[in-house]
Amino acid sequence: MTRYNRERLVHDVFKIEVEKIRNGWYSDKYFCNNVYLLERLSKEGYTFQGESDIKDVDCSMVRNGDLEVEMQIFTRRRPFSLVAGVDEALAILKECTGYYDENKIFVNTYKHLEVEAVQDGTFVNYNGNPLEVEPVMKIRGRYRDFAKLETVLLGVIAEPTRIATNVYNTLVASHSKEILFFPARFTHYKLQALHGYAYSVAVQAHNAKFGKKNYRFVSTDEQGSWWGAEGVGTIAHATICSFLGDTTETMMQFCRIMPREVARIALIDYKNDCLGESRKIMGRMFDKYLELMIAGKKEEAACYKLYAVRPDTSANMIDVSLCGPKATIATDAGVCPRLIRSLRNALDSAYEEWDVPSEYDAMAKDWCKSVLIAVTGGFNIEKITEFERNDVPVDIYGVGSSLIENSKETNNDFTADIVQVKINDEWRHLAKIGRAACGNPNLQTIL
């Protein structure tokens, strides 16, 4: 599958806790034990005294404490994964490969490694055969110098790869509509930058593959910090509450005060009357828009251009426009197809109720029809797929927890296996049963 080319992220952006990683603070303890054992064997000059799995070579002179290995890192999510996190893994490898000498001084041996890695944004396939994986990274070198890093390396790739793949699949399910990244409230705040970056990788990969120009919308500044973006947002239910429940007045003051570049998106479910609230907001905003346009104040008028409305109706409530003897929670609650279709019709026809001079009828009609619908509230791939299959007129999907979901279907656990060892300056296959050295044409030489 395709990938897009990009510059790798600079190491400073990751704020790596170098000393803790070097000391094994974040490593599974058995890796620390492994390093301790191999370092002691190296100091003793120990040579192999067991029975080797490599049958055709005399291994009696192999110094196990200084053994050079080839390790490959891969994942097994079907049918593919969109990889992210490799840049951070490379930064950790560069800063933390090595050992502490007798004086407790860290000796960095990174330059003695051979490293290959894919770029973030690369697709890797998996067909279910563990002997046919596509590694995202290969490391060759003295094992004890980087053995302690395995836990950390796998973790910094697994988390963003899972999210990037989830976002990519959601974009495909939406038929390339805009996806607003809204999972900040569902995870620890320290993960926001990583998650936002994974989202960015997915949008860029999607655009490259399908020739699209989707924007990257994150909700916090931290989510965009690794790639130089800022969070975007409009009003919350609490904002409306601050205006004593008057959504229309909330929007009018928002339009008056906020910078013009901030999109005017009205949250319309506060009173569980999405159609009625939309009509009120649109009427007031267009009146002001027209007044300023007539006065020749086009820039000020742009502040009153409604970009979108956002229904966020709770899943246990039925909007008043849908209430009736045949309405049920199962079919009509929350942000459902019937509500969105009714809302689209209400937006498109709102101008018909306005007392607008005839010469401005076309302007009023275009103003209304250009208002988008941005939906939020429990959207995931399944719900988006259903909406798209039924041509529900949604323009933008705001998606939260499903983008960071870690289920059986979305699992992106990574594994690191030793698949070759160097014996007498020759690389020989050595791996546990069910593993083998595999290739990937997208691997790039780092060292």
C-alpha cells in the first residue's frame, strides 16, 4: 500500500525522559534483568556452554554477553495498519542506546547499530500469517545495548499507530468528509500531543491516497503542538448556559467578539429543538449580515456568516421536531438520520420566512444553503457507515472516543523478535518457532 513522504520530526518535540529510559524506569523488569545478566557475562568473558539451535556452526566461542542480533518490530492488525510513532522510537533509540560504565557514565553506542525504519504514514499489511509480517523497524547491533528499550519502543509505536489507523478507517467510512478530532476528554492530558499527531498522520495519508484536501481539526492546542497547529472550537453548552439558555444571543455575541477566522458553528440542541433554534439563530445572524453588507462593511459582515450548525442531542432524547405517536427511542433518539434530514430541509428553506427585500432573495437563499451540518454525539465507524449508506446529509463528523478505541478489532500491539544472530561475522537465522526474518520494501536505512 502507498505511503506519503515527509520530513521526520525533530527529536526535541518528544521531550524524551532520557535518563529514566536509559535506567530502565519504563522497561518491563525482565529486560532490565536481561541486560544485567549479559553485562555480567561480558565482564566474565563467558563463552557459550550449552547446545545451540544453530547446528552447523561451532558456537563454543560465542560471547553471549556481546552477542549481535537482528531484531524486527511489527504489528498484526488485519488487514493493515497505518504506522505512526516511528520517529519517536528512532529518537529514543538514538538517545538511549548504550550502557553505563564503571563510573556510572553513560556510553552512547547508537552509531554502532544498523537501523532501518519506515516513515510515519506508511501502511503495513497483515494476512494472518506470522511468517509474513511487514516490519516497521529493524535493528542490528549488540543486543545488551538496546535490550532495555524494547518496552518503550513498542509502546511509542503501538499507541499512535492504533489511533492513526482508527482515524484513517473513519475517514474512509465517511467518504472523505471532514473528521473533527474530539477525544481529548477521554484520555490523560499528557497523551494529547501524541494523539493529535497520530490524527494528523492519518489525515495526510488519507489525502495522499485519495487525492483529497481534508483539513486537520483538533480541539486543543496540545493536540496540534507536534505539527504546529492550534485547537479549533466554537461554543459549548456551558456557553449557552452563561447566556441564560439563549442560544441565539450566545451566537450573536460570539460573532461580534470572536476573530473572524474562528468558524461560526452554532450548537443547536440546548433546548432539544434543533430546527427551531437553527431558524432563530439564522434569522438574527442574517439580519445583521445583510445590514452590514448593505452598509458596505463586508469584513464585518463576514463575522455573521454561519458556517455550520451542530446537533449534539443525547442518545436518550428525541428532538421535539420528531416527537409524535410513532417516535421511538430506538429509531428517533439522539442525532439520528430523520433529524438530520429534517434539519437540512429547515436550513435550506429558512430564508422563505424572512422579510427580505426581493433584490436580496438570492443572497439569502445562498446564505442558508451554504450552512453545513456538523454532527457529534456517539459517532463511530459503524454509525458513520450507516449514515453514509443512507445518504444522510452530514457535512462534518465530530468523533471522540472511538478514534482512540482499543478493542479486538482495533488492537495494534507491536512485537519485537530477534530473528537473526551474528556468528563468526555471518548472520544466521535464529528465532522462536513461528517467527522469521521478514522484509518490507518501505524500510529506509537510518544508520
